[in-house]
Amino acid sequence: MVKDMLSLSDRYHGLGPRFARAFAFAQATDFSALDTGTYGVGGDDVRALVQRYATKAPHEGRWEAHRRHIDLQMVVEGQERIGFAPLHRLGAEPYDAELDLLWLTGSGDQLLLQPGEFVLLWPEDGHMPGLMVDAPAPVTKVVFKILIDN
């Protein structure tokens, strides 16, 4: 897991062209002008999911992880907490290959994600997004799904 400022994202272009495309799209796009939905970012190997929702209490959240994608998550408006824990510390339910979704159980730490910041979550990073800071509040968030080469 990596948390950093979007203004410093050029440091991560060395991770490959898919990361460079995602970060370039993140910096050049006015997400408040986009509808909620999924947008291709130069191909099927990088997608941007624009989401709008109210944050929730931790007991309402669910731990998750992905095997075929790396998540690049960033809050555009509002703020939220994200739970995170190494996958080996969490219990796993059966993996859904069609959705690339592994539901998890257990506990972990939390970090605060505010506009101008991003978090990168690898397959070994269990995460629980969308958690409230003090009380439920509206958030606009973009989750980039970056395909991993097998």
C-alpha cells in the first residue's frame, strides 16, 4: 500500500505505462463534470470508476481485495477513511473471479484520504473503503482499476 499526493504522482510512472496513463488522466480530468460511471483510460487495461456516495460507519464496511487489478483510489470531493491490512492477517471468503473480488474478514488500521491524495492498493492489500471521518458525509471518489499482467 502506498499513500501519496497526486502532485507527486510522476514518481510512480516507472511502475509502467498503465500507471502513467491513470495518473495523467487523474491530473487532467475535471471529475466533477463527469457522471457517475466507468470510463476507459486508453484501453481496457485501465478503467476509472467515478463514484458518489455517503461514507459509512466502520461496522457497515466490508474488507475486500483484488487479484487481477491494482486499485488507485482518490477522493475528489469530501474525505473518507480507508481501512487497510495485509491480506495474510485477514480471513478470506471464496474468490469471485468474474468480479475480481475477494471478500475478507478481520480488522486492520485506517488512513485518512482527502482531495489531492491517492492510495495504491496491491492484491496483497486488504482494504475497506468508504468509511466516515466523524459522521456520514457525501464523497466523490475515483477508483482506477489497473490490470496486472499475468
